[in-house]
Amino acid sequence: QNKTSPNTKQNQNKNPKMFEEPGVAKLRDQKRSYHCCSLFLTLFSATLIAFFVYYTIENNKYENDWNYNYDYQTYQILCGVFGGIFYLSYLIECCCSGTSKYLGNEKDIERFDQFIDRVTNSPPTLNFHIECYHYETRTRIVYYTDSNGNQQSRTETYTEKVVTFRGSETFYYNDWSDETGVVVGLEDYQLTRLKMGKTLLFADQYTEQTFYGAKNAFENMHKYRDTHHNCWWDMGIAGFKERVLIKRSDADVPACMSTGWYWAWSLLLLTWPYRMWFENLTKGRSVTIKKQIFVKSPGM
């Protein structure tokens, strides 16, 4: 009788990837997000807008009174300016949020199968990028009011980044394959938030060396154009979406789970409770799209 040794069991616990089912994409649970940035911007925006309304009312109430406190007018302006800045930042964050992306990429199971087939059947596009720049010290005149109420000015210096060159180059390979596997398990939940990542694999050591050798050659070709530079590479896949909301055919989707309702709540500074409600009704999963490339060596 064959028995599993304790060492084998220990290895299984330490490295579960060795025992994943071949040909099946590994779905992982997402960590719950509490949207702290959204909550921070919401509270600050709401507080500043509330103070702006309060000081506006006070100004209108006592502006004809000889005992009128002109500090109220200053507070009103400050709350209006900073409230507007925070509210604009809040709207930008709402636009870039994961919830907005999920609602904008809603698919049923059948459409998702077509979507994932397109992604897995598309070849990767690999590009190198470089940005060369330097820093310049510049001066500007700043106007301010001193303690006596007089208008004053001063000259101050600041450092600004100046980009002088940007370039890109495509890396070409001989063959490729998709190693993602079949995505299964999405039918387990009525509504699934699927976060998709992507990674590049190399068929052999020669392919890897050729890829990074080409990147280094590209970087060395352009890095002397200026004092500083940043060099990186990226991988594009046709049809790829970072976030997709998948609904089962029998899913009971609330009418307010849509982009329109999301923005209606967001404009009223209620995006944080909407997002928490959205996450409570959906299951968060993640999957990685894996593309493998092959470069033929000269001796083959």
C-alpha cells in the first residue's frame, strides 16, 4: 500500500502551484477593499462644502450689519476654493475607481466566454519605451499680503522636470502560445468581479536572454540623450480588460447596479456606501493571462 510521506504533504502545503490542475486557469479570491481614499475625499469634500454653505448663509444674514464679522467672508472663500478642489479630486477618483470599470465592462457568461477566447487567442505585443529628461531650476514671482494688509511680492526658485526625448521600439519573436488555461468556476456565483492581470513567460533561456538583451541595447542606444532616463517595457493584448463584471444567466441583478446609478450616487457624495453595497453583492476573483514567447536560436 502506497502512503504519502509527511515530507510530501509538507511540500504540498508550501508549494500548492505544483499540484494545480493542468490546463485550468487558477482563480484567486480578491482581498476586500475598503476604499479608504474614496472615504477620505468624501469626508473632506462634504465637510468643506457644508462649511461653505454655513458661511454663505451667515454672510447673507449679517452683511448689512455694522458689527459684521468679515472673517466669515474669508472663511467662505477658503471653504469654497478648497471644497471645489477636493470635490474635483473626488470625481476624478470616482472616474478611475475599480467599481466604475467593473460596471462599464459588464458581461454575461456566454459573452465572457467569447471575450476570454479573443484575449487568449490574441498574440502579445511587446514594446520597449524610454524617456530622457533633466531638471531645470526656474524662478517665479509670488504675490502675498503681509500682516499690515499691504500687497508684497517675492521671487522664489523651483525645480521642474524637462523631458527632451521619448522613444519606443517593438520586440519581435518567432512564435508564441497562451498558457492561461481554461477559466472555470465563474458559475459558482451570480455576480463575479473578475480582476485580470497579465504576465510574460519565456519558452527557454535563450528567449529570455534575447528579450532582455534587446531591451538593454535599446536603453543603451538612447540613455545618453540627457542626464536622466527611465526605461521600461509593456505587453499589449487585443481586447484585454483589467476589470470585468460577470453575471450568471439566472442572476438577479438590482436595477441600480449600473453606471448611471453609480454616477448619480457619486455626484451626491455617496460613492463610498454604493461601493460597499456593490462589493457585498458580488464575489471578487482574479486571474492572470499568461503569454509565452519563443525566439529561435541561430543553431536551430
